Amino acid sequence: MHKFAKTIFVLGGPACGKGTACKSAEKTGKYYHISAGELLREQLNPELSAIINQHLLEGKIVPAKITVKLLELKMKTLGWNQRTFLIDGFPRNRDNYETWVSEMKEAEIEKVIYMNCDYKTTMERMISRNEGREDDSFQILEKRYNTFLTQTLPLIEEFRTKRILREIDCSKTKEETYNNFINALNN
């Protein structure tokens, strides 16, 4: 089957710099950045929005079918074969990944970039970023980080065994992290 959409998943714990790195890479003109979290938070459909907000405020993962459908619609809107998609914050668990594989037959996963950031740095960044998001309270941040450890990290290890994972240390400066991110995109 012909693949139309080239995709790079960008994973890491909360506040590791995924969005910042992806937004900067998008400026090169080679990539479209899609933040799964932003897509979910921007959902206007009242019924979907209620489900999404409940999950976000509890620090839980939104049902995969909802997230994959929103990603697919966004990708089609931007144009399947225009640029490579950097999908920030997805997949977050096995169900996300299996739903993606099942539903997104026209999307090829080129690689996965894991932005590795230690707990202390992660918590300092989450507390200091002050973006005004309802899901940025300390209690929810703790739940989100634990969800990352228990559900996303095992999936990251699976990508490592498939040899499609590129890992970068995100406890460095923004410039160093971005340079390492660009190197991971190009290799």
C-alpha cells in the first residue's frame, strides 16, 4: 500500500521541550508540527470537549480513537504529502499506538524521537512554565508524569527495540536541546 504521510513521533515527559523543539523545527519549512495536547484542548465539539477535559484534568490519557481522529483530520487539512509531520506527545500508550496503526494506513512512521528529561528538571520546568493551563497544577503534573513512566516509557522501549528510536538529553540548554533535536531529525 502506498504511504502518503511521513510521520515522526516526538515523545517525552511533560515539559521536556517537545513543543518548543517542534515549533522551531517547523520554521525550517520541512515539517508540520501537530501537538496532540493542543488539538485536544482546542476541541470545540461540546460532547468531545467534556470527555477530553475530564481526562486532562485527571491527568489521564484521552481515548485513542478520539485523539487519532483529530490527528487524522488535522493532517488531511495540512496536506498529506506536503511535509513530514512532527506529532508531539503521541502515542502515549500501547492503545494509542495500536489505534494509530489500525486507523492511519496512509501514514508512515519514519522514526520516534524521545526527549529524555530527568524528574527534577521536568518538575522545575512544569512548575515554572506558567502557561495558565488547567492541567498544570502540581497534583495533575504528578499524575501526568506517573502516566508517562507507566504507559509511555514502555512504548518508548518498544520503539528502541524496533530501531526507530532517536534519544536526546533534554536537561541541557534550549540551544543544545534544539541542536540535538535537529540532529535526531536528520539521522
